[in-house]
Amino acid sequence: MPSIAIPPLTSELVRVLIDADTIARRVNELARQINTDYANINGKLILVGVLKGSFIFLADLCRKLDIPHQVDFISLSSYGNTSNSNGNVRMIMDTRENLAGKHVMIIEDILDSGFTLDYLCRNFISRNVASLKTAVLLDKPDRRKVDVELDYIGFQIPDVWVVGYGLDYAGKYRTLPYIAEMIPVID
């Protein structure tokens, strides 16, 4: 398998943590499990991607699903202008679909503190969804401040800053086809 080189002029990137082929294999495995788990549900599954970070994971995952499903999005913020969550989650954009009585799966790029996903799960439960599951590409258990139940996990990673495959740093690196560890440059 050829190694993907870190792009030039990116001295912030330390190493490729998870390569594109490994991500693709894991997304296929998750899709197979979701197809099995939801094979007999009554109605469609609604995949709710948390913007912006989940969009690549969500796109790849939903293209592998054989079950009836639709896609919606939500946008939340718990970081403001810092790199650490303060626990105050703010909804920036709500779903377009009424979720009451629907089977919902939250699709998230990364879980670290847990504040955002905990807020979103409580919010969706209050909307009387028929069922609620979570799928997270990356799990950083060492950063957890709030206990959140995860149903589908792509990868557990150490407490390092990562970019690529939807995750960004100051608007950069979001479209890398792999997950890279980086050292943020503090101005």
C-alpha cells in the first residue's frame, strides 16, 4: 500500500495517524453494522450530521448504507474562539426535519469533552424521537468530561490534535483524505 506523503508547506503536521485506506475500511465496517442493526426498523433512519466536521464521514457512510435513510444537518458550537470547550453549547443551525417519532442517528466527527454530543442527545430526546443512536468517527476518551454513550465508533485516538477527513484547524486541512496529527501554531 503506497504511503500518502504529508503535503508540502505544512510543518504543523507531525504524522499521518490514520491513513485513507484504513478509514475507508472502517467506514465500510460501520455501514455493514448499521445496515444489520436497522434492517427491520419501521420507517427511515435520519442521519443528522454535525457540521462542519462530520460532512466527509457522513457522505462516505451514507453511500454505503443499503437501508432507507435520509440526511439532515445541525450546527453547534462549544468552542467559541478557543481550542478548549467551555461546556456552553450553542445551536447555530437546527435540523430542517421534524424529528419527533423518527429513528435518528447523530453523526459526529470527533468526541473529546462530550459537551456537544451530550447536549445534542438530550435535545433530540426532548423532541420525542423514536430511537437515538450515535456514530462518531474519532473518540478521544482521555479528554472526556461528560459521559456520553456511543453506539458506533470509528477509531479511538490518543489526546493529540488531529486534522483531515472533515476536521480542520483554523479552516485548514479539512479535506485531507487521512487523519493527521498536528501541532497547532499559536500566534
